[in-house]
Amino acid sequence: MARQQDPEIKQLIKIERRLEEIKDRTGSTKRAFFYGLLQGAGAVLGGIAAIILLGWILSVIGVIPGFGDIAEYLRGQMAAWRGR
């Protein structure tokens, strides 16, 4: 019966070593949390930048004809608001 447990114990020791390696690679929970926050914020900002760039390109090409009018209206409103 001792011989049957030896392979099982060896397998458990290998699993334990692998779990320790994974633990060492991942680091702390706080670090992973903040990394996730930064990654999410970067994805949102990158998406916003891509949408703005795409909208600008489409307005320059002329696919979105009213986009320039809306931009001019908003600029005028901002100038009027600053002038108060």
C-alpha cells in the first residue's frame, strides 16, 4: 500500500510546487486589483479616442454632414458662455 501512495504523494508535491509558482507570479491581490482598474480605464479612454478619431475622419470625408455644424454651434455656445 505504501507503493500506491508514493505516486500520489509525488503528484501532490508537483501540484504544490506549481501552485507556489503561480502565487509568486501573480503577486498581491491589491496589485492585481489596481492593475485591473488601470487596464479598464485605459480601455475606456482608448475607446473614446478611437470614436473621436473615427468621427473626425468621417466628418472630413463628408460621410457625417451635420457634424461640423454641431461643432460650430458648440464652439459658439462656449464662446458666449465665457463672455458672460
